[in-house]
Amino acid sequence: MLPHVLGYNGPAAPGAASRIAGALRSAGFGDGKDALGGLLALYAALSAPTSLGDLGLAGDQVGTAAALALAKIPPSNPRPVSCEDLVALLARAQAGAYPIEVPAPPRP
């Protein structure tokens, strides 16, 4: 889940994403400019699971998982999260789809 969450929140928290990228580069993962790329390099090196489906989450459980997760998202999250956002994130993670960066909406 972490790469998908980073892809969602990273664009809304560029300073934090930059620090993550730098830390991963210091550990030998990535170029220090792309936090998501560095995290994916770490996952590859560890042979970490990349699919929630492989960990037991069935496709028909994504909506329930999203509703449960929504209740746990702190108000300090870098950007607002809707149930629809979570369903999209969890569906990608459940299927093992490549994590994507989700552009942050413009600030008012």
C-alpha cells in the first residue's frame, strides 16, 4: 500500500516527498529526486509484495476496505481523501497495478 499512498500524498507534500527520496537515495535506492521510484526500488530489492490480492484481499472486498480505511485517515493527511479516492487506490493495490502519482488539486 505504501507506494500507492506515496503516489497519492507525495504531490501534495513535496517537501516530505523530497526528504523521502533523499533518504532512500542515501540507502542506495533511487536517484534522490523521485520518492516513488526510490520506494519501488526498495520494494524490488526486498522482493516485497506488490499486490493486496496476493495478500488475501479479494476484489469484492475493496469497497468495504475503503470504508474502513477512510475512518482512520487523520485530519493531518496532506490532502483530502474521499471514499472514491480510496476505492481507486485500493483497487490498484489489490490488482498489483503499478503505483501512480496522483496530481494534487490546485490550492484555493
